[in-house]
Amino acid sequence: MWPYLAPTLLACLLQLLAASANAAQQAHETLTIMVEDAAAPWSNRDGTGYANDVVLAAFKEMAVEARLKVVPYSRCKYMVLNGQVAACFNMSWQPEFQGRIKLAARPIFKVSNDVFESIKTPLPKPPDGQCILPPGTVVGITRDYEYSTQVMALQTSGVVFENSLSDLTSLQKLAARRFQAAVIMSNDLEVRNRKAQQSGTEDTVRFAFNCGLVNSTIGFSLSHPDGLRALEVYDEGYRRIEANGVLKKLHQRWFPEQ
């Protein structure tokens, strides 16, 4: 009976080996993603951060190993816009993305666009709930960041935007009176002057008024060969970690007091 059993066993073994090899290949699929380097607590220079953990967990749930490349945001944005990398985060929708980038279905977090002023030379106070500055006001913004429609409307009203490398640099220039105002990204998980503290300007600048909220998430290149598939994988992975409690655990780990 052995001569007849051997081919059957061999066939079974070959099928098992093939299945194991295929499973191993799927489990070790990798994808390189760019992430900005100066958006604490979401994405830090050392590659840690709440947003980083969410992205990694969503892909891991789908048996994909996401490899994060930490770069300045301007480079992250440029590379995904031009299809040189499959995805970049943290991004917020802008009209220039149409036909070039598709954002994930769900935001990772929300950010507030806050206008800061010099304590010694305060800005005119706008009516409650409005985002208004006199024409000619020089306002610091971070190069290549995406801002709310209210902030972008300032530019069309005659406000002058000046680029900085980061929000911290904008606050330092505001403190030095090189700017008359600065638009700073903040969130409801930290005190509003957190970046002023980080930049050493908390005694010279302060929050003036808000200019809207924006959603921030991961954006996928429509011209990169892996872009659309990576988007589908991420969206499904995010849905799963939201359903199975992983997302909640990540939030509790990073923001235990919330």
C-alpha cells in the first residue's frame, strides 16, 4: 500500500508547503510610508506618536508591515503628490489634491487653526466666531501645511502669509516681532499654549482667536502603483482596529486622562 500512499502524501505535503509559503509572504508584505517629523503628540521626530501607532496598527491588522520614513512635512507632501511614495501623513484636504491624492475615509485626529499674537502688540479683536485680520497683516504659517478655509480666506482678503519651517519657528518669529501674528496647529488634548512653551515664547505670545478646525489623516498617491490598494487595505484595517478595541487602547495609552 505504501507505493500508492506516497504520491498522495507527497502531494499533500507540497500543498501544505505552498500554502505556508504563501501565508508567510502575505504576513511579511511591506509598504514604505512617509510621515512628518514635527507634529507632537501625533508624529514625533523619533518616529513615535499616536498617529504613527494608528497607521502601523491598521496595516498590521491586514498583515502588512508599514515601514515609516520620518521626514519634514514639505518633503512628505511633495513625494506623495508626485507619486514617489504610496502614502504620507498627517494630511488635510486641499483642492490641489484633486486627482492626485485620496485621503483615508476616517480622520486620525482633528486640529485647531489658532491665531497667536504678541502680548505687547495685540491684534484687533474680530467679532465672536469670525476669522478676520486687517489687510497687510504679516502672518506666519508653516510651509506646506494645509489650513482651514477660514485661514485661506485671510490671504484673499489681503493678509500676507510668510512661511516658517515649523509652528515653533513661527512663534519665535512672532516673539521677535518679525510677524504680527502666527497660525498655529493645536488640539484639545493639550493646553493651548503648549507650542509656546516648547518654543520658549510663552511669556511673549498668546492665543488670540480661532480660525476653524481641520481633519488630519493619511493621504494616498493616485499615481503610485501601490497607492489605491494601500488605501483600501488601510481603510479596512482602520475599521477593524476600531471595532476590536485596538484603536481605543492606543488612544488610552497616549492620552490616559481623556
